Amino acid sequence: MPHEEHEPTKTLGAQTARLVAVLHERGRTLFTHADVQAITGLAAKSARNLMAGLVNRGLATRLKPGLFILVPFELGREREYLGDPYVVARELANTPDYYISHASAMALHQMVTQPQLAVFVTSSKAIRPRTVLGTEFRFVRCKPAGLFGIAEHWATKTERVRVSDLERTVIDGLKQPEHCGGFTEVAKAFWMRRDAISPSRLIDYALRLDVGAVVRRLGFLLETFEVPAATEIERLRPSLTSSYALVDPLLPAEGPYQARWGLRLNVEPDELRALVMT
């Protein structure tokens, strides 16, 4: 005769209480079926049943198959809890070869003025986008050789994530402005943190990444903002080819051609300077 249904929702069984306590002690607010089995000693099927009970009672939220997060007690009856989106992004990537990138890295580095709606993650694996509890996670593929310029960031008191450093964040924005709100947002981000950004490291990264449009846009950006690094900027020029790229690939292909950086200026230097000064 089934009797589980009559169990009061607020009380925890001994096994569940111990599981929750151990996860809290270990700072593992995010956890998997394997963690549950290791802590409880239960077989796979019993561990899954235990987890189903936790989720049904609002003690944990299922973020994706096999990945859960404890709902903080102080949220009371709240059942849908995402936790820190950057930590969730790390778990969704499920590989050491990842980093928080583009608009999300700009947000972590305090380089944006508007709230970010999606979380961007760069990884050497192809990962499909997914939405978890209303937050969109977008994954950008990158060659393993492109995994450089990455720093550790404490997302919470107990959880660290990998994030592009300041210079790599700018370079990724110049490579794929569409993941940052366009070239002008990248330019604003650079301007906001210009005192902390190393021009020579920017140039090193651009040459290492070896993408023509990045080299062109970087040279243009540094000269437009009159960054005092003329000798460094000259290092970019030998890698230029005879082709042209748009300053902002999101905007219409119009405007004058600038031979110095091989760019079609669909955003003019004066326009950029005016934007950042406001």
C-alpha cells in the first residue's frame, strides 16, 4: 500500500537530510546523479528516485538531465532556482576547455552599460544553445589553439569559473561583434576599461588568433582612440592582405573605404569618438 504521498512536504527523510547537509558542507550546490550515489551509497535507480523526490518537493531544481541545484532554504516555496548563471554555464559546457566570453565577459569585467539577456560561453566542443529557467545559454565554438587569454573568476564564495581576460574579451568582440551587441558596444567596452587594458597584449592576441578582420578592426580602434602605442600598432600591419572587411558586420555595407586598415567604414571614426564620449 503506497504511503509516500502522505509524507509532509517540509520534513526531510534521514537520507535526504544527510545528502543535503553533505552537499552544503562541500559547497556543491550544483550536483549530479553520481554525487548523490557517492554520498548516499544508493544504487543508480534508488538515487534517481531520491532525486525525483527532492525536485518534487522543491528542495532541488533540475537544470538539465542529470544536473541539479539545491534551492536555498530561505527561498521558501520557490521551486525554480537557477543559482549563479555563470556557474550553470560552466556545468552545461561540461569541459575544462571553456570560458565565459563575449557580452557575458564584458558584463563580468564591468564593460557594459545595459543588462545582458543571454550567457555566452566559448568552448572547443560544439554545444547546442539551451534555455534553463528562462535564461538563454549560447555556446560559441573555438579551435583548441584559440583557448588562450583566460582568467579565473570567483562567481560565488565557493565556485570559480573561467572567463576571458580584459584583452581577450575585446579581441573576441572584434572577431564576433554579433555576440556583443555590435562593434560600437565593443568600442565602448574598450573605452570604459582602457586604463586597465594592455595595447601590446591586445596586439599579441590579435596576431596569435590570426584573423584578418580582427587585426584590421583592432588597428582602426586603437588609432581612432589615439592610443599612444604607435610602434606596437605597426606590428599589426605586416599581416594585412589586400582584401577589405566591414568595421561592423551587423550594419549595412556602406561608407568609404579606408586603405590603411583595409576597412569599409560603415561606422566612422568621428561617430565612434562621439559615442564613447557621451
